Amino acid sequence: MIKKLNRLAHPVFLVSLFILFLNDLILKTVFHNSLTGKLSDFAGLLAFPFFWSVLFPKRTKEIHIAVALFFVFWKSLFSEAFVDFFGFYRVVDFSDNIALVSILVSFWLLKQESVIYKVHPVFLKFIFLLSCFSFVATSKPQEPETFEDGFLHLNLKNESDKKIVLLIDFKFSEEEITFYKNQEIKMALTQHRNFISEHGEEYKLVDDPSDSVRIVKEINDEWLLRQKNNIVDPIVLDKGADQYLVLPLHNKDTLIGFPKDFKISVLDSNWKLLKSYNKKTFFDKTENKKLNEFSRRETFNFTFGKKKEPLNIANSYGKWESRGKGDFKKIEINSDYFVDDSNGKVYDCSYKNDSLWVHYSRTKWYLGIIKKAAKDSLVISWDNKPDLIYVKSKKPTVLAH
């Protein structure tokens, strides 16, 4: 086994392995540009077939052909279903196929006369393990990119009296993606050419065809990012809770609106549908009525249910009359006293939140739950009996005197 591993000490293999390791662990994270992507392709396509051919020298030709075919498939649109099924992430860029030259270099190096490198067995084992780690680190699925500053936020608030579950569909259709992509590409190319014609001489710039390829690639990458960050997971909001979500719309995307089939479904804790909002009803209910689907730089605030206004006890003061059945059909109240107009008796009273306590005697009292207190109407439930609806009486008050 050690003899087989001797060729892994080849300087070219070691350099490519070092570049692959350094690029995937550090450079891609720091710079994250097209150059780092190309470095991985060139280094990987040399190191990977070289490594396996050292282990299986009788299959050198087959290994190199298989690696070349898989790389072409991987970088084509035909691999889309494969990529989605396994949850991988990769950008389709046909210019990456230039890295196939590394496979030829690997094959050529292996066909040269074998050189016996005097390397300590421990070091060879280290190279073997490092190679395995580098290939796994390179080929493992990337974590989905996430949005950062600059993207729009949706603030959802639950002011209803129950826990709710939200399902949000923010998926663009294929027709919408094609339309917006073409729109963005056309505008970006026009801006680029206008800049070249205006400042090209000053900055010594020329309209290079590769610039158009780069612009198209950047826009395609942005849409891949949007598609990977569609909001689809159920959101649970307890009573009074709120939650911020990042929408796949950047502040610069002033020509991109909400998806045509945008929808928010509101369900109860048993997943029974309570209500749903489409694009029109959503914007009709947003707190800032000036916002629309092309608005940018402002948070969309959306509230479910109606916030209960704090009860103003002072609104219950005065003389009231009710046509309902039960005790206390005609009453008068202030902050300390309660008058039963049916017998003219005056009782001490006190308030706690929305509760009115009438102290009838030392051993008896009445509890009234004030459900509504406004200027001209009052609703009270006495001792959990049916609500009494009161209207303001026109008779003169007693307690005021």
C-alpha cells in the first residue's frame, strides 16, 4: 500500500491538493468570486483523477474518462434534477469546462516514467487522509446562501386572541422568472454600455464580450438565490407574538414585484384554514397604505386580528339605562360609588382592570365585567349573566352633586 502511495508525493499533485484545500476552506469564504470557483475546478480535476489512478493504476484511462464525463454533466442543465434531488448547489457556467485541461495534465503525468519519491510512510498517510478530506469538503453540498442587509423585511404580528399558523407562498412562476430575468439583463447591459461610452476613454475601458457573460451569470445567480430562499416553512405565532421575515427582494430590485400567485394562508392550531390573503388583499391590509409590490426600503407590516384597545374606566362613569332583563337595569357610577336607580341605594364600588366590584354589604357583593365602555354605550355582564347593553341616560346625575 505504501508503495502505491509513493506517487502521491509528486510535486504537481501536492501543489494542486494544497490549492484545492486552501481555496475551499479559506479563499472561497473570503473572496467568493468567479476566480475562486475556477481554482477549485482546475485543482480538483487534476488532483481527483490522479489520486484514484494511483490507487487503481490499471484503471487510469477509465478513471480519467469518467471524471471528464461527469464534470461535463455536472456543469450542464441536464444535471438539474440530480442536483435538486440530493440538495447540492452549483452554478451552471459552461466556461468552467475549460478546466478539463487539468484532466489531460493528470493523465500525462501518470504516463511519465514513475519516479520513486523517498517519503516517510507517515507523511504519505497524511497526504492520503488530506486528499480524502479535500475531496469530501469540495464535493459536499453547500449550505444555502442566506439574505443579509439590503433585502426587504416582512413583519408579521398576531393580535388575535389565539395561536395561529401561517403558510406563505412567495414562489415566482417560470414565466415570471423569465420575464424579470430578461428585463434585468436588458437594463444591466444598457447601463454597462452607457457607462463604457461615457467613461471608457477616461478609465481606458472597452466593451468586452466577457462582460456580457458576467452580467448574465450574476443575474442568473441572483435568481437561483431567490428560488432557494422562498418562504415555504410554516410559521407559528402565539398570541401577541411577532416575527420578521426576509423577502427575496433586494432594495435595488425596483422592477420586480411580488409573485402573481403570492398568498398567505392563516390556520388555527389544528391547521384549519381561517383566512387567506392574495396579493391585492395583502396590500389592502398593510399598515402603510402607500406601499405596493414595487416599494422598497420600507418594512411591510402586516397584523392578524385587531389589537384590543385598553379599557378607559372613566368612560363608564355617568347615568345609564338598559332594556335588558336582570338587576341593575338603571344605574349610575363614578370612581367610588354605584347607584341602583331601581331603589335609589348607593353602594361603594371599586375597579380592577375591566372588573367592577359593587359592595352590596359586608358579606355580599356583585361583580360586573365591563366589556365595552364608550361615550354613549356601555356593556356589562353582571355575575356572568347575559350582557346588559346600556345607553347614556338623559336624566340628571345624583353623584355629581
